[in-house]
Amino acid sequence: MKRWRKVAAALTVAAISTLAWGGAAYATTGGDEGPGEETPVVVESQNKVTICHRDYGAPGFTENSVSWKAINGKVELQSHHEVHGTDIIPPFDQGDVHYAGLNWTAENQVLWNNHCKAAPELEVAYPKDPAFNDPCNGPDVVNNVEVKFFKSEGVSYDTKKDGATVEVWAYAKEGYKFADGSKAMKVAEYTDSGERCLQYTEPARVMHKEVCGAGPNDQFYVGDTMLTAEWKTVGNVMYKVVWSPQANKWKVEFKPAEGYKFKEGTDTHKYFSEDWDKCKLIPTAPTHVPVCGLPPNDDFMVGDTMLVEDEWTPVGDATYYLDYTWVDGHKKWVVTAKPVNPDADFIPKNTQSVWTFYEDRSPCVISPGELVGVAVCGIPPNDDVSIDKTPGVGYLWLDEDGPVYAVVAFAPPGTVFPNHKTMTILTYTEDESPCVVEPDDLITEPVCGIPGGDIVTAPETDHITYTEPVYNADNGMWVSIATTDDGYVFPYGGTSLRVRVAEDTTPCVVEEPTVGLLPKCNPDGVFANDMFVMAVEGEPMYINDGDVIDGVMYTVTFDPLTGTWTLMGSATDGYALDEGTWEWSGVEFTTACLGTGETGFAKPTLDVVTSCDDGMTLDAEYGNEPDGDIQYLIYIDNGLKTTLVDDDGDMSFSDSIAASELPTTGYDWAIDITYGGETVEDVLTGSQATCVEPQSGEEAAGETKTTTTTKTTVKTVTVKSATAATAVTATPSYTG
């Protein structure tokens, strides 16, 4: 398609002057492109600029080239032309200096471009539209549009090509201008269609490759490209091949590729006859793989494929049949080959297609297995004997009790043993060596103290018997005789040896116990009966003179002059004190006993107060802790009034009788104490005056009667408890 458009455009006279003389001027363009933009003049040389100067009162202008300078960014021209009101000065830039111009109007620009002279009157010229011819493009051609111009007075033409675009410009000749006043305008524009010229080409030679077998199966090539029923481009031509049932031939079609054409008369197809010949098939000879054993069991291979008896097995274009049958009076293997597709392949005459083979009847050599035994030391026969069997082999034991074990092995049909026989005897001889056992050490629990006191016991070792360990004081050794069971020996080869261990002779280090002097009340006639006591396994133990406790001998002495008891401890043989010397002391407790029994209890200190308002109050303080209930029997006027019971076990007791329960006319009282099944009478007595107001004329009685308080301190010891002893807290022990 041919496309072009007429363009109405023009350049101002100033622009034409610029084109004509190449000067640097301010230009304004018009027409289709719209008004132009101001462009500062680039001065011809540094600090020089061309101006149009008008002398005062003179007609017209003169063209002058004047110098200029910039002071503080302000431009000053030679002779101060910048302040001449009628001069025409163009705007200009040079470096960082910019001057805006003076009287730089469109009309004055024309004057300045005409060397400061008025332009002559121009005749109007009228351009004519061109004609375009757009032929097809040859290879690598982008734009070959042809322009035809029509003569017009006063007008010259020129073309500009940019890619596929062609512009046509008209220029007014000297003395002419266009109707809009311009000297140049774009009158037309055209874009190349890009249509390509077809190139001549021709089909290449088609190679026919005949293929034997079931047709149609021939092949066709152009160069190295095999043709198919789909169009394929090879070079500048497209090809395809199809089978034509009507013609019973192959039809190869071809056509030019895009951008190309055939010369007139060039064929667009060609027929080829199919090669209907069958392919010659030369069967691969089978490989016979003899297999030992029970016949028939041989294998036959064609390549990597194993043939199957009584079946056709395809291998490539041939199929094979394997049969074990009679041939000439003998049983043989027969392999027969034939084509898989008889329509496509044939086996030529005199080509072998049947093979016969004899069966390999040699027996397979197999292992008979063996008798294996796990040697077990000790009393024979005790080895663990078994048959390491070979699959298919039969076995019959001849002797499975030892010491020589025997079994018969029978080879299965088609096999023999390495001795080429079908029967053999396997044997194994019993290991009769004794077991070696190691004796264990005697088990010792060291006991510090007198030698021979260790706890030594015999160990328990399989197949060894030990005698009871005996201590030999001469060498300080414990000895036991170890004896092996039958079938066992010690590492040195014997069946008996002595097992010894040394006695621990370390003395026992006894830690100092906590000892207290247990006070006891003194029965009549007894003045020294306190005893030392220590805690043993949480229970109190009296210490007597000459006692040996945990390897320590204790000595008890009493000094009657000072009433001092002394206890000393010394280590016996095999024992040692933990540090220093042991010595304890204490003063005899001299309080009399309450009661006469063995369960003595020191008489308490009693404080009894009676009054009319508060009745009777009893307070008791004990010298040692009671080991049972204490009963206070209160008698009023020789009659038992009540019993107060202390069952707390504390070192003090307090109780009272209300005044409402006592006589108001005065009374005598007495207190008995019962403890440990014994009663002490009249421990304390007293009286209370009357509490009744006197009648008229009688003397008033006192409100209370002075009571007698007897405070007695009596010490005694109860054997049932050591709680009254001082500092009995530790349990004796020793180390070592």
C-alpha cells in the first residue's frame, strides 16, 4: 500500500537566513510545528558580538562587531551600546555569562540576519505536491520509495529519508517566498510499505531410500532431513511426502517458502515407486549352555534372551522354538527359527534355521556338607555337634554319641560328591581337653581390732569347691583349699590349690562417746550410788568399773571426800582412741529417795497455798523426770477428798481445788504421794482457818491460817529411763 500526506510547514526568513549563511541567530519556526523557542546567539569570538547600530538622526542601521565585558555578572558593551535605545543586539551566552538582548523582535531579527539592511520585496512562489512510487523491496532494503517532482516557478525540492519515512521539502528560490512568508516548508511525507520482492528458488533433489520389508515403508530425504507427512522447510523450499493409494506410489510435494517463488513451469510434486522386496533374515545361531544335573535341563540363549521349551520366543525379527525330541533315534534339543513377520522378511535358501544339540548329562559336583562341632571343655562327650547340611543331600547318623561322631551323606539324583561318588561318610572327633577355671579371691570384710577378727568367706565359683577359710595366727593369713570338679583344671594344670588373703591388722579407732553421770536419789544408808551412762543403739547403758565396750576398757572411781565420780577409758588390743585420753567426772547427787522401791524418784519440792477465796493450789518441782504417773492424794480432816494426777512427765506440775469444794468452817489437810506402786504418807500437812463471819460478841477468826510448806530435795534414779542423766546423746562407734 502506498501512503503519503501533504505537509504544510514553513520557516521564517530568519531561519532561512540561518540555513543560507550558517550564522548563529534567534529563530522562530511556524507551520505544523507551532511557534519556535528563542535560542541565544553563540558569539563568533570571545567577548565579541555583532549588532545593528543606528546613529542618532541617521536613517537605517550599520553592522558593527563590538567587544563586551561582564562586571559583577552584568554585561557592558563597547561604547555602552547596551543602553542605546535603538540598537539591535541579539541575546547571547558565553561561559557563565548570559545577555538577554535588546530590541530583539521578529522583524528586527530579519533585519539583523540581513546584515542590518532591509530585505527586498519577495515574489510569492507556490510548491506542487509530488508523486510517490513504492516498488517492492529487495533483500536488506528498508526504503526504496521513488519521488517524482513537478516543476513550479521559484521553487526547488529536496527529500529526506529516515528509516521507512520519506519527507519532501520545498524551498523558495532567491527573490521568492511562500504565501505564509516562509522560505522552506515540508510539503509531503510518505512511509514505505515494506513489501518484499519475491526471490526465485527451486526444489532440491529428493533422495529415495528403498527399505525392504512390509511396505509402504520407503524413506525420503532432502539433504540430511527425512521427509514426513508434515511440511518441513529445507532451505527456501517446503517439502512433505504422502502415500497415494490411488497411484500406489509415494508422492513428494514441494512449495516455495515465504518470500520466494518458483520459476514458471517448475514441478510442485514428484512420484516414487515403493520397494516391495522382503528383507533377508539371517537368524542368529543359538548358544548351548550345558547345565549339570538331572537331564534334560540345559539352557539355550539367543543373544541375551533365554529360549523357553515348547514356546516360540521372538528375538529381533526372528522367533525361535525350543523342543526336546527324538531325532534319528536319539533324544536331542532342536531349535527352529523363522521370521516374526513372513510378509516382511524371509530366510534365504541354504541359510541354517534349524539346530540340534545333545543334552549335557554330566552330574553336578556338590558338597556333602560336614560335621561341625563346638568344642566344649570338660568331661567328654559334651561337644555341640551338628550337620552343616547341603540342600538336597540325605543324611543318616552312624554314631552320634562320640567320641568319634559319624554320619553317612547321600547325593541326590544328578549329583555327585567331589570324590565322584554318591555316598560318603562325614566324621568329627570329640574335644577331650579339660576346662580351665580361675579361682576367685576369698571374700573379706575387714574388721578392725584383734587379729583374726575379719569376716572371711569362700566365694561361689562354678566348678570349684572351697573349704571354710581358716585363720593362721603365725603368718596372719586366711587360707581355703580350692578343688576343681571333674573335667576342670586350674591354669597351672592342677586340680587343687590354696587361696589366701591377709588379715586386716588396722586397729579400730573408737570415737569418743557422749557420757553422762546419771543422778540417783539416795535410799536410807546409801551415800554414793550415781552411775555413768552412755547411749548404745539409742538405749542407755550403765558403765561399771572394768567394763569393756567397743574395745575400750572403762575404770570408775569415787572420791568420798569430794563426792566426785571419775570415769576413764583406755583402748584394748586392736583398738585406738580417736584422740587424746578419755576422762569424765561428776558430783554425787545426794537427794533422798521418795519411796523404798527400786524405782526410786526424788522427793519433789511442794508448795501448797489455801485461802477462802481460791481454795487450795498445789505446785510441784521435780529433781528428775518422772517415769510414770504421780498421784497426789488430798486428805481433808482425815478424809480423802480428791486425787490430783500428774501424767505429763514434765519437770513440774500445778493443779488446784476450788474453794466451793472445801469446808468454810476451817479444816486440816494432808497430802500423800503415790509413785511406782508405792505411797508416801503425809508428805506435807497444814490447816485452814474458818471462813464464816463471827456472831455478835464472838472474836473474828483470821481469814487464812498459815500453812506449812515443806521443801525437800531428794534425788533418785529410775532404771527405766536415762532422761535424767546429763548429756547422754551420742552412740559409741569406731572406725578402722
